[in-house]
Amino acid sequence: MRNAPNIRPIEDSDRYWVRHLLEERWGSSRVVTLGTIHDAAALPAIVALLGQKRVGLLTYSIDKRSCEVVSLNSLVSNAGVGTQLLQSLQLIASDNGCDRVWLCTTNDNTHALKFYQKRGFTIARVNVDVIAEYRKIKPEIPESGEDDIPIRDEIVLEKKLTWQAEVESK
């Protein structure tokens, strides 16, 4: 069995790599969620390492009691990179007083929908036909995605941080 990745906050020396990865994987470092545009390369982030090699990135934004996963990239399949990044983020969110972690994906991204639901996320909302509007502010969003499925809808997934609620109820 492979070693689990080491997770750490990004450092200044990672910023070029972060921007390059986001541009390569997302078309740009700009990410649109719920109609808001984020420069994911400028956000707080954590990186996964196997040895000295960067193998994953998660960018996030904390607002009051809510933590948004803005982007998640695993560069190694089936090595626990995405899972470790999410678990680390949940600890960061809890330490910052958040009671939920949430994210947006699109209807074509069936791999992500399976991945997040297997890790306790539930579908909180579907914003039907909003991606056409998002293309006006981020034209890099393709017309179709995985398996040539037309990209139309934004799906919001969330996970309640139950240990935060348990601590507050005591």
C-alpha cells in the first residue's frame, strides 16, 4: 500500500505552480461559484505531497461559519490525495468555527458527484441552466464536459461538520 500524502498549507514558493495547475486544469485560475468569481490562485490553499512531489491542491474560502471548496485537484489516482485534502480542510474549517463545508460542481462532473457523496457530502441545491450565464463572465467554460455531457447546471454539495455542532451544544 502506498504512503498517505502529507498535507501542508501552500507556501509562497508554491504560487507559480498553483496558478499553472489551475490554468491547466480549469482553463484559468478564475472559478465561478454561485455567480461569484474567485481568483483561486490567490486564495488560501493546501497542497498534498508524496515525498517532495506536489500531487494535489485544494483552494478554499472561509466566510463566517461556512467553508467553500473552490477547487480540488488530485494529480494521482487512487492514492487518497483528494480524501486527505478534504479531511484536512474539514479540520481547518472546524478550527475556524465553521459548521459546514460546501462546494459547487457541474452536472457533467459525475466523477466528482460520486467522490463527494462517498465522503459524506449531500446535494443541497441544483441551479438549473445557470452555466450559460457564468460563461458571460468566464468564457473558458466549455459547452460540454465529461462523456460529452452538455454543461448546464450548477450543483451545490455540502457536508455538515457535526463535531462543531456537538461542541457548541455542550
